Amino acid sequence: MRDPARETPGTDRKEGPEMTIGFIGLGIMGRPMAKNLLAAGHELVVHNRSAQAMEDLAGDGAGTAATPREVAERADIVLTMLPDGPDVEAVVLGEDGVLEGATEGTLLVDMSSIAPDVSRRLHDALSERGVAMLDAPVSGGEPGAIDGSLAFMVGGEAADLERARELLEVMGASVTHVGPIGAGNIAKLANQAIVAVNIAVLGEAAVLARAAGVEPEAVLDAIRGGLAGSKVMEQKGPKMLSGDFAPGFRIDLHIKDLENTLATGHENGAALPLTAAVREMMTAISVDGHARDDHSALATYFEKLAGRRISA
């Protein structure tokens, strides 16, 4: 049971369908995800390092909190969407963090893409206080966050997932229980390896078309309905064709994910040569000024090798 003495004045917590949801991390992905929850009628209290992002959500009806601790004091379920494991650890376990404000029965759903071992470490610390946790990273990028079509890969107890399922289904088109805590992030690492290799070969193929004197757009149109067609082609092909690499998912964040993928592979005796190769390609384009561009900028690696641009 929650301890009323720990409630923040004027922030009555609710149970059942009128419960309050906390949301921490309003970046490229987090902001539209939070907006979708508000549009679905959920009561939200939000926190972000940037005040502007909080003000934006406040304009849509969200409450704001000065610290992660305050979010946890006011919310029944806390959702986090942060860049990396150290960020999640600081928000959850740090000073004025979620753990300081949570009470027995609070549920933390971490939707960040982090190393599985970090998820397990956070779970253990939270469990000592009777706080449940799911690791529920997502795939679908900014377009999926905007239109609510993300894919959630969830690790943790099945009963905890049922508490959060309705929220996840507002933000995503699929919610899959993969296994125990950490399993969600293992699935996400596999996803990121597959996406990285797909983006790489898409860029390579587009450069091939240009070098051979055929319009890359015509080539992609010709093959999109066959076995080579994919969401990667649909979302990243147009960015490569236009040369517009405004970030939907940044190169530096994908590098972080591939580092976690390779480390997990090493820890478990799984050789990942294709993942390693693409990670090094990303190193090259990162130092060439693309670190904060969309990961479709991986195409520039092949453009440099061929001395030709995909875009006309």
C-alpha cells in the first residue's frame, strides 16, 4: 500500500483507470510518446532536463515535476525514455531520483535502449523497496513514436506487463513479452544489429545504382515490393535519396546500441562480425561530422568510397 504521508500536497494519487502516469525523458522519441498518452486521456506528470520540453507538454495538459523523485511521488506508473544506461541509473538511483520518491507498488517501465545488465541492476535495487520494473525498449524511430506504431520488446514479470499493457498499446502497435528482466533489451540489441546492417546495405546498393548510371529512386521503387523491401527501406531510403539526414535516430545513439550489442555478444560467446563491421563504418562517419545526424547518414560512408553522391 502507498504511504499517504509521503504524498506531495495537492497531488492526489489515483488507483485503477484514473491512475497518474509519470513520464521522464521528452526527447525526439519521448515527447510524441507522451503526447499520445495525453491524447488518449491519461493523466500525466512529466520531467525533463530541458524546461522547454516540459512547457510544451504542459500546454497539452500534463503536470510538470522538478525532479524524478517528484514524478515518482505523484505517479502510480513511471515511464522513462532516456539516451543510455548511465542516464537511467542517475534518474532512477541518483539524488532526487525515482527510487527516493517511489513506494511499494510503484511500477517503473524503462523504455530506454540500454545494456541488459543495467536493467537487471536497476531491477534488483528497486525490488528491495517493493518497486516493480519492466525493461521495454522500442523500435520504430521517430515516425513510430509520432503515429503510435512502435514495437515494444518487454522483459519482466507477466503480471507487471499487464498493469502497463494498455499504456504501451497507446504508444505502440505491438507489445511482446520476451522473457525475464533484461530480455527486452536483449531483443532490442538484436533489433539494432539487424537495422544497422540493413541501413548499411541499403546505402551500398543505392550507391551501386548511381555509379552504374541508374536512378537510385527507380531501383528502390523496383525492389520495394520484393524480398528486399523493408521498413528500413521505406523510412531511410527517402533520406538517402534526398541527402537530408535530419535526425530521427542519431548515429551516436546507434553507436551506443551497437557497443552494447557487441559487449553482450562477447559476454555470452556470440561472435557478431557484421555488427562489428557496421559499427566501425559508423565510427568513420561520426568523426566525419555525422555523429548527430540520422543513422541513414551511414550511406555517406559508401558515397565516399565510390566518390559519388546518391542524391542527384
